[in-house]
Amino acid sequence: VQLVESGGGLVQAGGSLRLSCTASESIFNINRMGWFRQAPGKARELVAEISSGGSTYYRESLKGRFTISRDNAKNTLYLQMNSLKPEDTAIYYCAAPSGGYFPGSWGQGTQVTVSS
């Protein structure tokens, strides 16, 4: 599956952004999808993931600020980010399984920059 992210940009601290990830095929049967991020000089880390049934998992430090959701009819994954902080600055990637492994397929990433 090919994934294309959008919605990144520059925002002031305390602001919000909603990221979207559109898949090239139906995501109805894709059990796990998620968002990862990579800040400069740091390893890529899991932000949140969601199952086909809607069960969610969040990085502990992001609970309460970020919300992951999916619209199977639109083949789209979302990440609503509120109360953004400068430390949230990173490239955000959408991910799906490939070859039985998760993550396996990646989008090209979308830059999120939070200014103080």
C-alpha cells in the first residue's frame, strides 16, 4: 500500500494541526496503522497506532494531546494534535503493515514545526 501524508506545517506553541494519511487502496482490512515521528538527530518513534476495530495506543507522553482516528470509507488515517509544544517538532510518518510486519510501508513524511 502506498501512503501519502498531508497537513503538516508551522504552528505556534499551543496550536493545533491535523495530519492526514491517504492510502492507495482500501484500509478496511488493514489491522494496524499508525503515526511515527522523527526529530533531528533522534530515532524514529511511535506516536500512536489504531486497529481496524478502533482500538488505540499512544505514546505515554502524548496521551491527552494527540488523537488518532481512521475513516475506512475514505482510506484515510488522521492524527489530531492539540496543545503543540516545540518538542513536537519532527517529520511525521504514516505507517502500515507490509509482508506481515508492522511497520512495513511508510509515507514520505510531513514536516511539523512548532515555534515557541
